[in-house]
Amino acid sequence: MEFIQNLLLFSFLVLFLSPPLSHSSSIHDLLQSRGLPAGLLPKEVKSYTLSESGLLEVFLDGPCMTKFDTMAFYDSVVRANLTYGSLTGVEGFSQEELFLWLPVKDIVVGDPKSGVILFDIGVAHKQLSLSLFEDPPDCNEKSASKKNGREERGHAAQK
């Protein structure tokens, strides 16, 4: 009987005193567990938080750029509402389209078997191959700091 009581106590402690998911796994593992590709966010993520309401806040070392189908810009902090298969209300992530930096508003994987991911960039929806986002990209901080002043003001005005 004492063995069972100890086992129950141990189980209770493990379940309720273990750190939340945001502290025990990588952001890339979290994305995959929620039906999204790991490569949506760069390797340079310092930390993240996920609230009970689903608000995801991702902290990078600083602003940086990478390339998927076009150039992509990450602010120091990226925020979104995380639900299975989607990031909605995205803040801090932009893509270059026809020489303009447009904020990504939503990212949705409707059907993983389709091999397609949908990006809502406000003025348009882009369908891209999920294969572009299999692995977390390297993000270059130097490229982000070399953006000319007009682009930086334009991006800041979109916040």
C-alpha cells in the first residue's frame, strides 16, 4: 500500500511540478507538435513563451534576415496566436515582395498531405511548398542591419 501511495505522489509531482512545454523543448519541436514545419523560425531563437491562451512570443538575439522563396525579415520578437496548423495575428515577421516589405499576417497549414503552406501577407495569399520550411534557416543579422533607411522606416511604420 505504501508503494502505491509513493507512486501516486511521485506521479503527481512529475505532472504538476515539471516545467511548461515552452521551457522543456525547442521552439522547432513545439511548431512540429502543432502541425507546423520546424523551419518557420530561424535557428537563432534565444527563448520563447507560450501562454495558456495560445499567445506565442519568440525572442531572437536581434533582427535578422533569411531567404525562403524571397527574403524574409524577423524582428527581435515575433508574436502570434498558435493553434494546431496555424499562426495567426503574426507580428515581427515580413517578406519582401516586388521590392516592398510586407508583414506576414497569418501562416496556415490546412492539410499537411497537400505539401502546401499558406502565407497571408495582407494584399495577397501565397502558397508555398512545405519543403521550403523543413529545416530551421540560418538568419543573418548583418543583412538586417544593412537594409537602407527607407526600408527600415517602412518596416517600422508597419508595426
